[in-house]
Amino acid sequence: MPEEYSFSSQQVSTDKPRKKGYLIHIILFVITFFTTLIAGMEWTTGKIGPYEFADMARGLPYALSILFILTFHEFGHYFAAVYHKVKATLPYYIPFPPIPGFFNFGTMGAVIRTKSAIPTNKAMFDIGVAGPIAGFIASTIVLIYGFTHLPSVDYILQIHPDYFTPEYGKEGIHLEFGGTILFEIFRALFTNANEFVPPMSEIYHYPYLCVGWFGLFITAMNLVPVGQLDGGHIIFSMFGEKIHEAIASISMIGLAFLGISGLLSSLLNYDLGFGWTGWLLWAFILYFVIKVKHPPVPHFEKLNSPRMILGYVAIIIFVVSFSPSPFVITM
């Protein structure tokens, strides 16, 4: 009897933290759903509350699409970790509340945490590459759907009745999303001259285009080959410590250059035609928080050909998803 009691008592004590952990994931997911729903209503209606119940239907495509991309990305990491018997948490979704004056995407992404050491660079590579590739696939699905299901021109006129007038856009803040190679390829492949295709200054009103673009943006940020970002894991696992350190240093210089270029444009009105101040902030975060160097792994060996090919595919994904000027704001 005592041994049986001891076993059941231990089972209850371990189940409670496990259930509490699941509850945290569920709560964060639900909160993120609502913050992205609000963001979706804000982007698609062009107004910042108060919203009517009918507006929720317009926010749903945005919210569901962005959660679809984030979930694909993080579970890519998660299942790769499970495959290599590395303990990892389920995704923690990170909500972002609607704050006036801020870009409100409704979320700051999602993360998983590994709770045991990653034993080899092969495991490191698989875990690192699985997330961006899964997220990239999800982003391309959303983008292709968005380009092949563009609404008529009446859609933009419902939001901006004066869109085609000479006065439109002359007052207020002008926001334009930066182009990427893949976005422009899809625009050329899936649209034609007979339909209205929104310019980059209006795609935030089109939930699938906006979320697809955002998915590429997040994928590119994660694939920057620095430290323990996904891109850092991939380059380190493919080429080793020295080459990773060289590529990471060059990448940091590149980010700083793009950030300073954006700073010159915003503060001194000296426009070089590219750059964004956010890249400078991202460089600071990488340098002081994530770190430039990649920590060693217990066992390192040369990757096989399929993994090397997949690594080069990830590099190509980074190139076609990256925008030197993701946000262009003019007055």
C-alpha cells in the first residue's frame, strides 16, 4: 500500500505542472488570436476602433493566416527536436497589444524552448532549418492565395473612397512595405494587367498579401546568419565555427549599414534609396542579447549532401525573402 500511494502521489505532482504548462500555451494562443484579430480589423477597415461585431469577419482572414504561418514555423522546430530526442516546449505565442503609433501586427511571433542539450550539429541543423522552411512554405501558400483571389477595385474604394483622386495621400503619414524578390515574382506570375493589383503602399488592407509579406519578413529576420538565430544554426552546422564567425560578422556590418542608412534618411532627410532604422535596432539586439558567435556543440561532423542542399535552399529563401527597406514612411 505505501508504495502504491507513493506512485499515485508522484503522478499527481508531475501532472499538475504539465497541465499548468499546457494552460499557459493555450492562454497565450487565445490572447494572440484576439490581438491579431484586432490588428486584422485595423488593417482591413482602415480605422482604429471602436469596431462593430461585423468587423470581426474582416479581421479573421488576417488572424487565421498569421497564426497559420507562426504555427507552421514553430512546429517545424518542435517536430525536428522531437525527432532528435531533444526536449522542447510547445510554442509560446507572443501577443502584441494594439498601441497607437506602433505597427500593429498583433503579435511578436512565437518561440519554443529547448530544455535539453542539442548533441550534434546534424540535430542543430535539422532543428534550425525546419522552422524557416515550414514557415516559408506556409507564407508562400498564403501569398499565392492572396494574389489569385484579389478582390475587385471596389474593395479599396470602400476603405478609401477618394483613392483615385489627385488629393489622395497628400496628407498624413504614408506607409509603404518594401518589396522582396519573391513577392515581385508572385505579383508577375499570378496577376494580370486587367485587374487592380494594390501597390506596396496599400497591401496592408489585403490580409493575405499583408500576412504573406509579413511571413517572409519574419523568415528573413530568423535566417540572418548570426549567433543562435535559425540562420546562425544553419551556417554553423554547415561550415563550422570559423566560417560562421566570418559570415556573422559580415552580416552584422551589413545590418548596421542598412540601419544607419535608414537613420540618415529619417533624421537628416539624406535618402540613399535603401535602409531601415529597425535593422540597426535588430543589430543591437543580436550583438548584446543573442550574441554574434555560435556556441559549440558536443559533437561536430560534416553534413551529408541532402542536408547541405537543404542548407543552400535556406540561404536562397533568405535572399528572396529579405527586404533592405521593409518599411518606408514618408510624410
